[in-house]
Amino acid sequence: MTQAPAPTADTVRRLVRSLLKEGGDGSGGPDVRPVSQEREHTWWVGSRHVLRLAPDREASLRRRRELRLRDLVRPHLPVAVPASVAHGDWAPGLAYTLDTRVPGGTADEYDVSAVGEADLAGLLGGLRAVPVRQAEAQGVPRTAPRSLEALRRMAVHAAERLAAADEFDTARLNQLTPAGAAQLAAQAATAVLTHHGLTGAHVLVSADGRVRGILDWTAASVGDPAEDIAGLALAVGSPAAVRAATLAGYGARPCLRGLWLARCDTVLRLTGRLEGRTDGSLPLLRIQLGRAWEPILLERVTDFQEGGTEP
């Protein structure tokens, strides 16, 4: 796999100088700085743009597909999607896109208001409205739904190790029985376009709690809508995620499936981080665990009947 060295400020400055007419800070190029130490291929360019550099050829394919996908989804969504002002290769075979910066902070910084939940409902409903054939024509892959029962079994074992570290009460996972996991299996013919990478960092929120934009569409796929409900549970908390999904027209089954995907995922991710097998911010993983395990009324009142269906 072709992979270029990590970009430097000079590399980035030379690239954006050829793309933008602005003179920057007077030092011979625009003001550039990495978004964070962990994201060395994503750079702020002044106050109005962000430059995203693909580190390898696989990421380049996703970046190029994302450009087409953003144009496809934009008319369907009530929130902003970044627009590219320039794109091309920053190294042989490695793509870049220079995007306009969407205003707002992240959902990790600001709470989503009731009106913001309606924005998220518009996001989920808009994604469901995108014709699947059009998404696949843009190269969006189809992803099979995950087995909630297999995920539950792994989470039960991980929860025991979290309990030993005084991080989790294993009794909480008893709410999801094998029979319950079977009832929450993904239903046939429910595949929709999903963002499939919703996190607090990808949901932009204004100070008044409105959702202003959704970032990073490189992981988008056609698949289980519960994956985006699960992502929102990590980003804004389970109650807000389920309320947004309900407003978008989803029934109890996909809402509860998304809830339990998120809960099992957070148990597994925190365990992996504590045991040194995975990377990630330990404080953020603990916050996401708390968000996913916030109680919701729906799980206390729903009783699925054998053979019942939900949209």
C-alpha cells in the first residue's frame, strides 16, 4: 500500500498557496495548522477552510467517493454538508480535498437542544430518502447487518473484565437476553444509505443546540439504519438519539437495536483500550459509555410480539 510521509506545514502551505489567492499571515503563505496531534493528515487553513489529505490509496478512494456522495445527499438533508473548493492529488496517487469550514462546535462540546433533535431526525429521514441505487452508483458499498447476539456475547465477556476494573456493572447487560437480541435482529429489506461514522466529532452543533452540519462521509455505506442510531447514541446520548429516530419515522425495533449496538460497542471499546489492544481517548470512551447507557422510556414499555414487524 502506497503511503506518503506525514505532511509538514511547508508541504501544506505550498499546496494551499496554489489553490487560494489569500496571502495568509504575510509570511509567504496562509496560516495552516493540524486539527490535532492525532489527526496529522487534517489541517485548518485560515479560518474558512479545512484540508484533508489521504494517507494511502485506500483512503484516496474513499475521499474521491465522498466528493460524489456529498453532492448526492446535500439536497436531502436539513443540515450542512462540507463543500469542496478544490481537490486533486497532494502526492502521487494520494488525494486531497480542500473544503469550506462548517461553523459550529462538536457534539462533544455542545449539548443538542430539542430543536437540534429535530435536525437529527431530518438527517436520518433524509438519508432514508436517498435512492439506494443512486448511492451504489457512486461507489457506496453495501454492508451486511451485524449480529446483535454475537455482539452481546462478546460484550458479556468484556463486561466481566470491566467490572474487575471497577468500570462497569455487569448486571446492566442482563437487560439484553439472547431472546431479546434475536427479536432485535435486522429486518429484511430495510437497508438505507447510512453515514456509518457518526460520532460527536462529526456532528457540528451551535451554541444554541442546533445541529449545523455533518462531517466525514468516507465510511458511508448502504446497510442497517440502526448503525446511525447507534452512532447518535454515542454522540448525543441514547434518549436524544431515540427521540430523533422516532421523529424520523423509525419504530421501536430499529431504535432499540441501535441502542443495544451502541451499548455493546462501548463496553467492547473501553475494554480494548484499558487492556492496551486499541487506541483512543480513555476519557472520551468513558463518556461514550455513559451516553449509550442512559436509560430511555422505550426499552421499558416495548414488548415485541413474535413475528411482529417494525419500519
